[in-house]
Amino acid sequence: MPGVARFFEVDAFGRRTGRQLLLKPGTTMPQAADNSTWSADQQFSAADELMKSSGFKQVLASVLKNGFEIVTAL
């Protein structure tokens, strides 16, 4: 899906918290958890993820409908 971006939530020490944000273009990014920020996944491809993960289809549908989705695992 062109334009859908993935971000990893990272804490103040740069460690991933386990949460991921999928964001549709033009959508305001939600706040990360306290003392955390969102870090872009430059290698993300929604098409590749669709091929790898059977559950990603539902997540992607939610992103397209609501603008974003925060997940703990894909």
C-alpha cells in the first residue's frame, strides 16, 4: 500500500517498546507513550507485510478506515 508508513516506538534510551504505529498519509500522528518517541521504519513495505502476515490484512483495513493503528505485534 503506497504511503502507509510504520513507526517503532522507542524509549529514551533508543530501545523498542514493542509497540508499532501504522499511519495513513495525511493523518496526524498520535502521541507515543511517556518518555518515548516514534521512529520511522525506512524499510517497511505494506505489500511485503501482506505476503508475510495473515493478520496484517485486518490491521491495514483499520489503518485505511481510521487513519492509524497502534499494535504490539504483527
